[in-house]
Amino acid sequence: MKKTMAGLCAALLMLSGVQTAALADGANEELDRQVYVSANDLDFVSSIDLPAVLKRALEDSDNLMLLQLKYAALNAKENDLKQQSDSLHGSLVTGAHLPDTPEEMIAAMNAQGVQLKPEENLWIGPMTTVTNKAVNQLIQGMGAMSTGINQMIHQQREQMKSAAHQLQTDQRNTRLQQEEAREGIRLQTIAQYVQLLGMKKQIAFMQEYQTLLEQELRKATLFKEEGLASSEDVLAAERALAKHKDELTILNQNYRLALLQLSFDIGIAYDPNLELKEIEDLSTAPIVEVDTETLLRHSFQMKMSANNIDEAAWQSDNSVTQNVYGEGGLAVNYAIAGTKNKQMQLELSKKIQATYTEAKNAYQSYLTEERNAEEAKADLSRMKFRYEVGVISRHDLRKFELKVRQSEASLEAAKLKYYVLREKATAMEKGFIQ
């Protein structure tokens, strides 16, 4: 018994070793798996503007390329199905019947001018009739088989016809997806560029403000030496400067990351010193709203939904089914398409109103910041007069000038935000509702 157990243990160890080796070999193969990585061919530029960025983003978009390839694949598949359907041919078995009774055999021979007498022609007896009956059964079986094959071929041809029609609808939807993606890429690129511009302006202002904080620290230190300020005043100035530097560092890092992402998106080499040009047509005109029904009729998503409803209706009217359950399934698909269309209409209507509300709020914020900037400039004129007559110091005037710069920076940020939302509202008129 002990020998038997020892033998079993040895066998298990050997089997385990073989399995472990096999698994190890498989793992090594996966570790050594070849991957497909290619070097990016990037252009080197010293400056960019929004039109050039949009042009590059649309020309180098992998999403648009994938949609073009998808359309080509659908078109090829449709043509393939049509050719397969045309090449399907049914079988034809001509109906035939051999005389399998003495009476039928005599009648058949007489019809050919041959007179037979049953008592003299023994070959028309049971042996011949039995043989002919067997042949007739074989012919009938082949006919039934041919009918079944023809029915199967007919069903297959109809299925191919339905699939080809579905592929036509998919191609129309793919075209709409291409236009939708093109407008989506345009909006996303505008938002990226505007974000970079805003961050760059904010960095410039924060660098100016850092100079003021450094002056405040030097002032507090001098006042402390003269006994006019406490250690707490110096500590507060140091902390304010340190906090500002930390915020500026984070902002610089976020700017470099956003610039890196945009650079890869448009196919240019990353350059932290890349010049971003101002947007020339930065319109701040108020939005003229378009009624919801008109926007829905132009919507890419509603057009695709309409294609799906039409396809479901066609399939319900033209598909060949075997029973009532198949017909019921097609009717349910049509009902689903209609329900999805209704649901999409509701969702898009809410998005339309949300976009217009966001744009109106952004426009109001822009007007508010514009008023604040004008008031700050007016206050600056009065502060300059007070400085000229010796009421305030140059340092205090500098602080107020930075306050005006801050108002101007807030105005620029509000203007950029409104510009993005205005473009988003304009895109709805082209069919893109987000």
C-alpha cells in the first residue's frame, strides 16, 4: 500500500511539473509577444493660431479615419451579400412517374404503338412494377428534397436581402456620424485652445502679482526693522508669497500638460515656449436662439434615429419569418425604435435649453465683468490723480493698477468662456447637440 501511494505521489509530481513547464512556456510566449508601436511623425512649429489648429485637428483625426474605414467596410459587405444572393440558385427536379401497375404499363406501351398481351409478356409482372414503384418513390423523395433545398435557399436569399438593407442604413448613419464627429472635434479643439489661452493669460497676471507680493514682503521686512511692523506681518507676507508660488507652479504644470495634449492631438512637437496667437474673430454678440423643433430636425442624432425607424419598418414589412413569433419580434423592434426616437427627442430638447441657458448666463457674466473693468479703470484715473498730488505712494498705485489688470483678466476669461458656449450654440444649428 505504501509503495502504491508513493508511486501515485511521484506520478502527480511529474504531472504537476509538466503542467508547470507548459504554463511557464505559455507565459513566456505572452511576455515575448510582439506589439505594434510606431514613432509619431510630428511637425515642429514656433507658433499656432486657432484656424491652423482646427485644420490640423480635422485632418489628423483618427476618429474620422476610423469612421471612413467603417463606411468602406460596410459598403464592401453590402456588395458581398448582394453577389452571394445573386449566385444562389435552386435545384430543379422534373416531375416523372414510371408505370408501376400492369394496367399503366400496358397503357404506356400501347400509347407508343406497341400492343401487349399480359398473358404473353411476363416481364410486366410483379418484378417490374415493384422496381418502378421503388424508382417512383426515389423520384418523389428527390422532389421533396429539392423543394426543401429551394425553400432554404429562398430563406437564405431573403435573409441576405434584409442584411444588405440593414447595411445600407448603417452606411447612412455612418455618414451622419462622420459629420457629427467632425463638428464635435471642432468644438473640442476650440475648447482646448481657449483653455490654453486663458491659462496663459492667468499665468502672466499671476507673475505680475508675484512681483507685488515680493514687494509687500520687502516692505514688511523694512517696516519691522524700523519698528513699524511686527513679526506676524512679515510672516503673513511670507505665507502669502509662498502660497501664491505654489498656485503658480500648479498652474504652470497644468498648462504644460494641456499644451502637450493639444500638441499630440494636432500632430506637432511639444514646445513649452510655443506661441499661442489670439483669436481674431472672438465674437461677443448675443445669441439669437433658434426654436427647438428646427434644431431637432437638423440634429444628426434625430436623423440617425429616423433612419433606424425606417429600417425597422422595412424589416417588418419585407422580412420573411417562419411563424408568428418572428413577425412579433419585428413588430417589437419597430416599437423599440419609435420609443428610442421619442426618448432622444426629449433628451436633446433638454440639452438645447441647457446650452442656451449656459450661453445666456455666460453672456451676462461677460457684461458684468465688462462693467467691473470699466469701473476699475475709472477708479484708477482717480487714484493716479491722488498719487500726483502726493496722497498715496507709488507702491499703492501699483497695487491698484494690478487690481485693474485683474479685472481685465477676469473680463478676458469671461469673454473666452462665452465664445466657447456661443460656438456650442452655433453647432446646434449645424446638427450637433451635446
